[in-house]
Amino acid sequence: MNQRFKINFLLTLFLFAALILLNIFTEKNIQNSWYSLSIMFFFSITYFQTEILGNKIGKGAAFIRTQLVLTFVKMILSAGLIILYGFFNKENAEASFFIWFLMLYLSYTALLSWMFYKK
């Protein structure tokens, strides 16, 4: 296992622990599988991005081009997941899921930025 995978995995474990703690310590019990699915979605996408971008380090324009394409793909897939959530939960859609999803998107994007742009 490389260092980037370990960092991604640790962030994922931390987010699952945060979800469990939210269930324990809040009145609102989140038993919806969409919350866990969204964590696994972002873990998978981030792993995919780190594997592809790891091969492009030091290649200049190819790295930037690949990063832009992968970011676009992640945005499209994220929008698709939110649309699926809305489609399957028409009556029971929760605003907290959208906040959770946004938090995950920003967390994993920050993780990618930190992994590839740190000096």
C-alpha cells in the first residue's frame, strides 16, 4: 500500500467514525444507507484519481489536463448520485444528506489537493 492510499483510507475511517458518532450523540438517527454510500463513492473516486494522477506527476501539462478531466468526471458522477438520491427519496429527501454530501466533496477534494500540491 502506498502512502496516498493510506491517507485516503484513514480519512474514510474517520468519516465513518464521525457518522457513527452523529448517530449516537444526536437526536436525529441517521440510518439511511445513502450516507455510507456517499463515503464509499468518494473513497473510490479519490482512489481512482490518485492512481491515475500518480503516474502523471512531473509531466507538466499532461498532469494538469488529466486533473481537469478527472475533476469534471467527479463532478458529473457526484451530480448523478445526488439526482439518484432525489429520485429514490422523493418524499423523504433530507437536507442533511445534501450538507453531508457537500462536506464529503470538499473534504476529499482538499485531500487530493494536499496530496498532489504539497511541497
